[in-house]
Amino acid sequence: MDTMEKWLRLGAVHGLKYSLRVEVANRLEQQTTVTHSFLRSMSFSDQQCRQFLNSDTSQITLTRKWLEADEHHFLTLNDPCYPRLLAEASGCPLYLFVAGDPAVLSSPQIAIVGSRQCSRYGQHWTDFFAGAFSVSGFTLTSGLALGIDSVAHRAALVSGGKTIAVLGSGLLNIYPRQHRELSREIIRQGGALVSEFPLNATAHPGHFPRRNRIISGLSLGVLVTEARMKSGSLITARYALEQNRNVYALPGPVAKPECEGPHWLIQQGALLVSHPNDILEDLQIGYHSLRFSVSEQINSSEYGTVPLPFAGVLANVEDEVTPVDVVAERAGQPVPVIAAILLELELAGWIAAVPGGYVRLRRACHVRRTYVLV
């Protein structure tokens, strides 16, 4: 009986306290054979002994076959590749199934979670924040669900970053099915899929809170961009607080049910954010700020000689409404990157956000302004 088989058999035993499960796992690794008497000495009941010794071997066989692929990994709590941040969280999984690069699990991560049925407002700002985090060197972590989760994953990929998807199903049963191609792209771009459930396990409502505690446990902080009051995203936020993680919330229109969750979190003490730098600065680690150093100047009769970052981007914003994707195409950069730059220019008073995109402001209108998201 090898180490993988011992851990899987232990995972199939019901009714064990978590502390005992960890103690048994450590002892099992030192046992060449596992007997009924040994398990009884570890406070197993007779029924629990039978569950361990008579476990369904089909799962063990399936896992061995799955592990033949180079990109497939089985990480136990004692494995050096098991993410330390998650290991420090109370009640962390005994083991993880990982498809992709296991090293990415130990990279600095920010989680974005939110509603499956998200609004255009939620999509826009999730895309913006996720892209900005990726550009700043963070791995983006989420749950592969419809709505906000998938927007966050895709924005990270478009920005050239890495992303981690934590599943509420087994890795041979990608859920939702329409995200199978997205899951493959996550792996191709150096990210990972993660699950604590047996490989062929189907999605179940009871799995998602357990998935959510992994999302928060892997991350330095959790951003909720849009969520109703009865949302799994608020469960993730609760886990984050229990794990001593930072919780952030994006305000939105007061009449929208999708914004009730973030507003409630703000009332409970979550940090209200209106720009990715709010989170990057709060984490206070060596991040790459989005307020890049001044490297270009505009020289014209209209502006005089005014030091300005992103002059090349500003030149692509016209007096008429210019959509963000048009600016991105003209500048030859990903949309999330351009969205971050445009917000910087807007806050500095060079452009103004209007329905459909941005418009250029003339010199007489150039004043420093602060915007509140409503």
C-alpha cells in the first residue's frame, strides 16, 4: 500500500475529527502495512476500520492511471509542493488533485468571486481588476463558475497572466461543462485546476462551500465584485475572515440585487475599493503599481509641454466616444491593460468616461478629479 493509496483510503473514512485525521495520516506514512489492530489503536471504530480496509479500489486505480500524465499531480498535506498558505488554514484539505503546474499554487494570489448571473457592470469591473492584478504579477484565483468567475479567469489569461481554478467537482468532471475549453487554456498558460474531490466526482451543492474555503485559503485577499445576499461568494468572504485574509468589496448601484452582497460586506468592515491599487497597496508587498513612472511627454500648442504617462494611449482617444476595445486595438495592447491605463488618465482629468467608452478632454477641462463608482 503506497502513500497515495493510504491517503485516499483515509479520505474515504467518515466521522473522524480533523485533528485525528491529520495525526493518522502522519502515522500511516510510517507504516509498511496497515492492519485492523493498528487502526483501532488510532481510535478508529470497527466500522471506520472496515471503511479504510475495504475502500473502493476503483478510485485508487483511476487515480494511478490519471497520475501517469506529466501535468497531473496528487499533493498531500506533507508534500513540499502543497501550498503553505493553504496548509496554515484551519481545516485545509488532506490532499489536492492538481492538473497543471503545482508551483503556481504557491505564487502570490488574489481571488475574485461573484455572481453567476452577473450584470454588465460586474463584468466590466471584474475584467478590469483581474487584468490589472495579472499585469501586476499576481496569480488570479477563482472557482471556474459561470459569471464573475469565468470573466476573472479569462481577463487574467488575456493579460498574459496565470490563473487557478478551484472546482466543486472532480478534475475528470469539469463543471460547468461549457468551461472545458477554458480549463484547458488555464493549464496551457501555466495555471492549474485544483480539487479535493475524487477525480470522477460530480458537482454537488455541498461541495461548493468546501471549494470556497480553498479559494480563500490559497489567496492573500478576496475581492467580491458582485453578489446577492444569498451567495456562495459571501461564504468565501466568511472563510477569508476566518483564515485571516483580507476581504475587499466593489460598490455598485444601490438598486441592483447583485450589489447587495458587496454593500453588506462594506458595512461589516470590508475595504471598499474603486481601483486595483487600493488592494495592491493594502497588501503592502512588492507589487508593480499601475501608476507607472512618467516616461513620455506631450508637446503641442494645446497642452504645452506636460509630462504625461501613456501619451501613446491618450493619442488614440478621440473627441467623439471611443470604445475601450477600439483604443486597445489601436494601441496593440490587451483590453484589461488598456482599461487600467484609461482609468489612470480619467482620474488625472485627461479623458472622461461616457456611455460606450471615453472622450478626450481639452486643456481647459484638465483638472484633477476623483470619481466614486455608483
